[in-house]
Amino acid sequence: MIFIGERINGGFKDIVKAIKEKDKDIIKKWAIRQTRAGADYIDVNIGAVSNKVKDYIWMIETVQETVPTPISIDTNKLEFVKEALKLCQKTPLINSTTAHDERLDQLVPLAVEHEVGLIGVCMDEKGSPQDVNRRVELAAKIFTHAVEKGLPPERLFLDPVIMPLKFLQPQAADVLEAIRQFKLLSDPPPHIGVGLSNISSQTIESRLINRTFLVMAIEAGLDAAICDVTDTELVNAAITAELIKGEHIYSDSFIKAYQAAKKPRIGD
């Protein structure tokens, strides 16, 4: 499972404060916590807090001076992506392109040139998909464009687009079926990832919903998630789901074995 830590995001009040006040301690705290929790990437998203590329660069530099965990460059601004790629010390992810022709033409060549991963979100100028077939159609478009331009499937992450369970409950089953069909695009298939917290937006039992959906999605073929990696129960549920699928060798201490295999990247 590829865990992408969601917490350094301008949608959170403490991150807004950190950006506005240039408070490195807040950014560093979440970089350390997510790294210690086993994040494979740390997503860095400035959101609507600032339109200045220097503020986004400050966020990435603060993370990189604190932990060696690779960055997920999460922005819809092309200039921000280009500048971030210049300074990333470890191979990053670009988060993300859509199926819109202009975005594909902008971001796929960058991912190929810099030999980095790319998340492809299955939506286009018409908006978010509303059924399985549309998700698969957009996934196939992103996949075909990326591979034809030289991006190998193992560096592509397809996102079927999760909708809030509270408001669009039938969409959850559609996402699970779309994940199953995405796995048929190639052999080996591309990665499949989601922004997990969207499923539980504005719900009371958000952690339970996130954990249950993640396990179901792993069974369907999911292998990556932008999520709260500091939620130990969530991470342990994912590890257990993969164990049951046969992706890890059983031992009575399988969770500790998984954690040891990841190796802590910073000291306590």
C-alpha cells in the first residue's frame, strides 16, 4: 500500500496559519508525524491560501529540510508544478492531471521528462463522473495518453473520484466497481489511488467510514491512498487487508514486520 499523507494542506486551519505567518514549526510537526507513521509521500497543497509560488516553495523546502520523505506536488497551477520539480530532492508525484486535453498535454510531458509519478483524476471539463462507465472511459483516456507519451504504467496513478457518502451514497459502489475495471487496463496495471477523506466528508463516524471503505477498495484493487496516515487503526486495517489478499507473509507480529520493512526515516 502506498500511503500519501494528507495533512499539509491549506484546507486545515493550522496550515493556513503556518503559511500566513511563515511558522515552520507547524509544517515540520506534520512532516515528522506523517513520516513516523509510515507515509511514502507527503502531499503538499497550499489550497486557496496564497497564489504566490514562493509560498508553495517555502512549504516544500520546509518539509524537505525536516524529513527525507518524497513530496506529492499537489496543485492545479502549472507554474507551481514546474518550480516544485526543480527543487524536489527525492522522486516526487505530480498531483494531478485530469482527463482534460490541455492538462494532459501540460503535465504528462513533465512527468516523462522528470521521470516522476503522475496522478490522473478521472474527471474532465464536464465535471466529475457519475457512473462506472464514465470513470472507466476517462481512466482509459488518461492511461492511453500517458503511455503513448512515454510514461510507464507503474508511474501512473488513476483516481476514480470518490464522492461524499453522506450526499451521494450510490457513488461508493460505483467507485469500487471502477477500481476493479481499472485493473484490466494493462498487465501490469497502473496504480489506483483515491483521496480517501472525501468518502466521509461531513459525517459523524468519519474514521470508521474511511477505514471500512479503504479495506473494501483494497479488495477491489486499490493500492494507494491520500489519507490520514497518523490514524493507526486505518493503517493497520489496510495492512491486514493486504495480508488477507496474500500480499504479505503471515506472522503473529505481521504489523510490526510491515512497519520494520518500511524502516523509520527519521529518529524519535
